Amino acid sequence: MKYSIDKKEQYVIFTPLEEKLDSLLAPKLKSELLTVHAEGYGKLVLDMSYVKYVDSSGLSALLVGDREYGNNGGLFLISGVQDHVMKLLQISMLDKKLNIVSDLEEAGETIFMHEIENGSGEDEEETED
């Protein structure tokens, strides 16, 4: 699987450089998402701008990312979803479950707002000990 990773200070942008996210590539995507999370990044933007086709295995990989990054106050965003893929997400009603943003700029703004909303919660947890 070809992809690029752009590690920012607060989050990671993971971009699959593939047109299909199917049963051949989905396990690799899951593995890479889990690896980035294990490196300590709690927020990830999956840039799907190159992906034109997703099957059920690909949808499963998206759900794994959402579950893994959603734990412990993290955030998993999906950006740049092509029309065909968006229709599949809508049919499967995953557009209601997943955090989908239109582009990387909106993703950055969403992460910034997430940081503001959840920042005070982290401080409170530290002072309770």
C-alpha cells in the first residue's frame, strides 16, 4: 500500500495514495493506523482524496480507526471523501457515525476546536490525583 504521512504537532495526516481501499489493502491500512496511534498520536486525519472505491473491508478499516482514535479523548477525521465513496458511507449510514470533514483545512479547524473543548478536561484530571 502506498501512502504518505504528515506528522504535525497535534495530529497526523495519513493519505492513502491508492484508488481502491479493498480487501487487499484494508488490513495494511488498519495496521498503519494502529501503528501511528501506538506512537502516541491521539488525533488522525485520514485524507481520502485519492480513494475512489471502498468495499466492506475498507469500511471496516475506517471503523477500526474511528474506534481506536476515539478512545481516551482522541479524534479520527476523514477528509476529502469522493462522491462514490460518500454514497457508500451514506447507504451504510456510516456518515452518521464517522467524523467526516470536507478538506484538510476543515480538519485542522475541527482538531483545534476539539483541543479547546477538551483541554480543560485534561487539566482537571491531572489536579484530581
